[in-house]
Amino acid sequence: MGIVTISAPYGAAGAEIAPAVAEQLWLPFHDRAIPAQVAGRLGVPVAEAEANDETVVRGLWRLVASLGTMPDPVGGVVPGAPLPDARAYREQTERVLAEIAAGDGGVVLGRAAAMVLRGRTDALHVRLDGARERRLSAAVARSGRPREEVAREMTVTDRGREAYVRHFYRCDPAAAGHYHLVVDSTELPLETVVQLVVAAARGRGIGR
């Protein structure tokens, strides 16, 4: 049935839009199932894989920052120490994504899936984005948490995700060339964004 990958920085409503797209396309939304499968392959508890799913990119950013090494303009960071845990997690995640794409398909949020599955004709790669201040305001409104607290979390999360993609895939995750569709999800109603993604997916023959 094909696969839709959705990349979204903090506050761009990826967690709301991706499952809604899956529902309308009658496709599975692969979220918690991915760390569960990775856990089985690495022989670790699911809770550990789920924690890794959230923190491995942040840990990579902190390591890079602590070494004073920033992502270079053409992509790629060169930490001064090996990252066996992150690398093992990334390799197993790539295998799971490939199996999803080759099987029943579905909708995947994050996990650098557009880079892992680039070139597939049965895939739609989507980037949700928006100006930082609008993403921040949206995240504060959805969470009800203090703005300063959300802003700190946004900074760490976005830098971590960028460092992860630059390190392992040597590219900028925000570059439009990686995606078939780029939408500013802070300027449109979320239902409109969902309909845009669904229409694009069906245009590529994805979904039921």
C-alpha cells in the first residue's frame, strides 16, 4: 500500500498530523511498534528502546556540543568518540523501516525515514515546518506548559535531531530536496495539512 514518511521539527504538530493521515489512508501508523521491534533485535527491554528512541538524538547532540564540534555546512559531524549504541539502534531502525516499506506500508513519523527510504517509488516523503516562534507558540498552546520550559526542550530536541541526521546521513533534514511535499503546518489548520498530505499520498498511489 506504500509508505508515507513525515519529518517534523518540534512544534510542527507531527504527532497530531501523522496518525490522522494514517487513519484517512487506512494505513497503520508505525510509532511505538518501531522501538518494540528494535528492542527485540537488540535484546533489550522495550522500555529501554523507547527511552533510546527519545534520547539517542539528544545524546548525540550533547556529545557533539561537549567536543566543540558543530555540524559542518555540507552535513556530517565528527565526534571524537565512537557511538556504538546509537549506531546499533540506527541500523536496526533502518532494517525495520525497510521491512515496513516492503510489507504492508504505513505512516512513519521521524526516524530520518525520508533518508533511509529515499528513492522508493512507493513512498511519499513529507516535511512539516514553520518559523521557530510560531512552532514554539503552538507547542505551548498544546502542552499548557511554561513557555521558557518548552523553548528549552525545543532547542535540545531540534538540535539533537539535526545532529543525528547530519552525523549518520550527511545531510540537512530541513532541506526541501529530500521531500515530495513541504508544508508550513503553523500557518494552516491541521485538518488542511492532513488533507494536503492525504491527497499527495493518493496521487502517488499510496493508501486504500
